[in-house]
Amino acid sequence: DAGVIQSPRHEVTEMGQEVTLRCKPISGHDYLFWYRQTMMRGLELLIYFNNNVPIDDSGMPEDRFSAKMPNASFSTLKIQPSEPRDSAVYFCASRAWTARMNTEAFFGQGTRLTVV
Amino acid sequence: AQSVTQLDSHVSVSEGTPVLLRCNYSSSYSPSLFWYVQHPNKGLQLLLKYTSAATLVKGINGFEAEFKKSETSFHLTKPSAHMSDAAEYFCVVSEFRGSQGNLIFGKGTKLSVKP
């Protein structure tokens, strides 16, 4: 498997524009996570899905952020409208759940978002 | 509720000396514990994991961690630091119950290695 694939790797956009980040999880994984990482706040969980259903979105900063998982192989994180304070590295991760043990999450390479 | 505390935000060692990165956790159920490493401008990579088998866990690049239930600790060690170990390290806890799939990350420890 190619691992968790995120696109784009880098995104520069102007304030007020819509931004869409994409993630393809590892095939067969039940969980998908979106994280945001900044120098000031560290690594923050934004939202996670189980079998395509959002389980916890309490980390989504505000209504400008939305995430979807239309099928098991694709998820998007959308920011509309974007603001400079949204500049961060956004990571997607996926993991498989088994009845016997917790497994690790596998991370994508991240999308570095810069809002100017 | 689960939580993770990494006791040091920054650790500095000399090359060839031992590394100790400390992690304490809180969990109401049987936890699984992980250490991840993030090199500058890179994604997160799994170093090692504890999932209720052996309490001393060996990972990649010579790292080890010991699960101590009585101390609720999962400290990361390496006998001899290498320059390439300079990175940020995250301790992570996950509870094994029902369908809970969330991972709780510590705030990270930045490891610097001096020549």
C-alpha cells in the first residue's frame, strides 16, 4: 500500500478563498483523523471518522471548517472562507481497529497551508 | 478519561549519551501506548507501541520504552544518542474499549543532540 496520501502538499491562498484539502486513507482502515499542527498550539485533533461517519468534531475550530468522508477511500477538509490564522500543516491519519488490540495510526505527509 | 503528559518540552543531550524522554498517562481502561517521531518538516512516524504484551517494547533506531502500570509511565529511552535522533517525539495513548478509536497525543518533546 502507498500509505496515507494527502494532496496538495503545499497550498498558498489568499484570505477569503475556499481551500480544500484531500486525503486517501490506507485501504481497509476503519478510522480517519484530521489534525492541525502549528508552532503555537502543537498538534490538534480536528475531527475523526469511523466507517465514514464523523464521531467527534469538537476540535473543529469554527463553522468555517467542514470535513466529509463520502466513502471509505476519500476525505476532504474544507475551509471557507480561509483566514491567515488557518496557516498550519494539516495531517490526515488512518488506522484499523481490531477486536483484540489497538493498532497504530499511519500519517500522511501533511499539507502545508499558507493563507496570505 | 484518557490523557498524556510529556514531562519535558525540550531535552538536550550530547551525541553518544543516553536519551530519556518522559511520558505519564491516565486511562480508565487497558491502554495502548505509542511513541511517534517527527523530523523537521516531515510527517509522523511510529517508533514503537505497547499493546498489553511485553512491558519492555523495542522500536526502530535503537529506541525502547517500558510500560509501568504502577507508575502510569511509558518513558522512551535510547542508550546512545545519534545526531539523526534530533526530532520531536510524541507520546500517545489509546484506550481499548468498544469502538473507541481516538488517539490522545501529548504536547511533544523536542530532542536536540549536540556534537
